[in-house]
Amino acid sequence: MKLVRKQPEVRPEFPPAEPAPMEAARIARGHAQHLAGELGPRPAGSAAERAALDYAESILRSLGLQPQRQQFWAMRSAWLPFLNASLIALIGIGLWLLLGRSLLATYLGALGCGFALWEVYARLNFGWTPVTGLAPRTQSGNVYAVVPPAESEGRHAVLFAHVDTQRTPLFSRSRGTLLAFLVVFYIGFAILALTLVALVASWFAELVLPAWAGLPAICVCLLAAAAMLQAELSPHTPGANDNASSVGLTLALAQCFQKAPLRHTKLWFVFTGAEETGCAGAAAFLDGVAEELMQAYVIALEGVGAAWPSYSLREGMLRRYRSNSELIRLAERVSRSKPELRMRPVRLPIGYTEAGQAAKKGYRSLAIVGTDERGYLPYWHTPKDDPSHLQEECLAAAYDAVVQLLRELDQLPVSIKLSAVKPLSQRS
């Protein structure tokens, strides 16, 4: 990873004063219109993604901030690793059947199932496997800027908003198809895991399993391979709600706190690439500035433009990433003091946000997500995710919620003056 600086040409102007919620919503919607309406789909590593980062950088410079750039390598696709996992398991079970279910064939079948399960778990939990290298990689980037506190520096707060967009697989076209996909996913994962256990047990016991024992796993692998292939061939979404709305909102928040900084909290506004293929941008940022992020809180913004804001209690599929209890208490306080925001707790049972990546790395994190009354992110990974569906009242509510949450955070007691603490690399 390397840091680079670039001077973009675009320099949009802001109103001089700190924006009120509805004014901030109009500003945020204007940014989202540019990103989703003019730039359009922004795949990880694409020219459109770089243009979105350039745009964010130009806005930050127009506010008088000093944005920095990061570059890093990331997965090009979110779906090819799962396609590879399906094919690896299919090859392993196929060899087991073709080689007469001998001990060697049983070992190969178990190896194929094991690597496939490892790959699926790793991809859903920001991990690594030997199969990772089979998926193509691309160069992506981040843009970030800092607003220092008005008084002493007692903590850090990081706001994440990703600029890239995802493809539009068939199973994400409605809430019903998403729920069906979730059920089939868990059943398929369980079948593959049971097949692995059966193969390992038969290998140690030197028993020959009947051929039909591999049929459920073969069906699961074929179904998964077809679904992943369709997902990989589907077009990218314009990504107005997910996640141009959050990028626009974060730019409006940068304007707010540049005009009225917090007293004791240093704010980091981070616009990331390659979130949709594994949160590589969040990981690159947290790893790149880790020594500076002592006492850091992380808030990830996701899809805040088409529904009222919610705060996550936990997220993840095969592993649960729980939000920080301190941030949850602050979010509860904001929701009680401002019932007009309609902010409520949600659990995210499918997919991930950058708050999950931060939680895995040990940071205190929380996601602010726009969800409907059923806990569903509107237009998530669909072709319909265009600027026409963005609602200024939802953007205003999300803006107000995050401002209040950060101000509540800033009121917490400061136990250490961070500006006087040396990074670990500078200590003798």
C-alpha cells in the first residue's frame, strides 16, 4: 500500500455556514446525484470509482481540509471466490465418486469440501485462504481527511462511507428472494459440512460410503455455482442509496464539523473503495493509520438515503460481529431524545458493513443503516437503486442522528490527553 496525493480539478462550493439538517440533506442528495446519476456504477478498481474518490477529495479541499489518498490491492469481484469454492467442492466430490470411493478418493473429497468451506467462511469474515489467489485483484483507493478537536485531543472517531457499488444478482431483487437465498445458503453450508464430516469419519474408520451420500453436496455445489455465475455476470447498480447517499452525507458532516469541531474528539472522514468485495478499503485505512487511532470509535454509514436511520446491534452471517455497547447506549439516548428521527436498533443477518471489519480488528464500532419497517435496506444491490428514490427527510434524519451521536460521544469523560502520547514506534 502507498500513500499518494493528487490535486483534482473539480472544486464544488459549499454554503459558508454550518448546514441545518434539511440543508445538509439537499447537499448530500446533490453529491449522490453526481455520483450515481453522472458517474453511475462504480465497480471496485474502476475508473468510475477513482472519479468518485477524486470528487470526494475535491469537496474536502473546498472545505479547507487537507485530504490524503491511499492505494491498495483488493478483490475485483465479490462472487468469483464463492464460485471457486463451489467448483473446488464439486471437483473433490467428483473425484471421490470417479475413483471408486477409495481411501485416497475419500481424502481428496474431504480436502475439496474443507477448502470450499474455509473459502466461504473467510470471504464472509474478511479472512484469507490459499484459494484467495485464484480470484483476480485490482488496485483501489481511499480518500480521508481529519478535523482536529477544538480543545484537547481525547479520542478519535472514524466515519466510513464507501464509494464503490455492487452487482445486481437475481436473489437481491426483493426481500423474498433475499430471505430464500439466506435459507438456502445455511442449508447448503450445513450439507457441505456434514459431507466433510462423513468423509473424514469414513477415512479414519476405513469404511466406504454409498455413492448417494455425495449427491446432496453435488446438488448444492451446482446450485451455488449457477447462482454465483449469474451474480458475476449481472450489471452493477448505480448505487444511489448504497452508497452514494452515505458519501454525500459524510461530506455534509465534514462541512458541519469543520465549522463547529468537537471539543475533545478528532474526526476522521474516510471514503473507501472496494467495500463491496470485502471491505478492503476500511482494512487498508485501519492498518495504515493504526498507530494514530488510539481510543478510536468507528461509525460506518450504509444506505442512509431511502429509509429512516437505524443503528446496528450486530451483523454477519457465519460469525456475528456485535456493535460496541457504549455506542449502542449513545444511540439509544439519541433515539429517546429525538423520537422524530425514528431511529431504532436492527440486526443485519446478511452481508456486512465496514463496522464489522472494524470490530474484527478490535475497534469499537457501530453501523448507521437506513432500513424500512421490516429491517430491509431498500434497493440493496438492485438496478433500481437510482437517485430518484432518495428522500431528503431520510437524509436529514440520518445527518441529525450522526451529529447528535458524535456530540454525545464527545461528552464522555476524557481519561487521557492523546496529543501527549507517543506512538508505539517512537517509544524507546
